[in-house]
Amino acid sequence: MTMKQLNPDYPGFRGSSPPEAVSSREALQTVTCSQCGRKRNVPTNVAAEHSEDYICATCQEEAVEEASNEPTAGEGDETALENDVGIPKQI
């Protein structure tokens, strides 16, 4: 404030550009995640496309983690084959 009183042309810490140029953020809209039910702010174009089936990033990451932790075909299965020849494992 003192700087502005001493120098009326002082632009301040926000710079000399008009406020419209600084605020170039994308418009956001609130959408509820279809899995966890949390409200998320997403870009308007995403909200228009996925208003009913939107899945937030947290739920998407959890789904990827769960998929990577699932056993592959044959793991934990007593009928899994020991080798490619077709000899069953002895359990």
C-alpha cells in the first residue's frame, strides 16, 4: 500500500496486465462420480459428455491397482499346468 501511495504507477505484485488476461482458466462444472459418489469439479466439456457415467481419477487409479494385483490365469488354480507339455502339478 505504501508503494502505491509513493508511486501511483506502481503495478503491484500482480503485474501490470489487466485481470481478464490473468484468468485464463477453463470453466469447471460439478459432477458426481458414479462409483464413489464424491463431487468433482471437471471441465465443462467432460461434464457434458460424461454426466451420468463419470468416474473420478481416484476411482480410476484404484481400479488399475486392483487389476494389477489380481492373479493371472492359472495362478492359485489347482488345475494349472506345470509346463507346456500338459503335465498337471502335483499338489
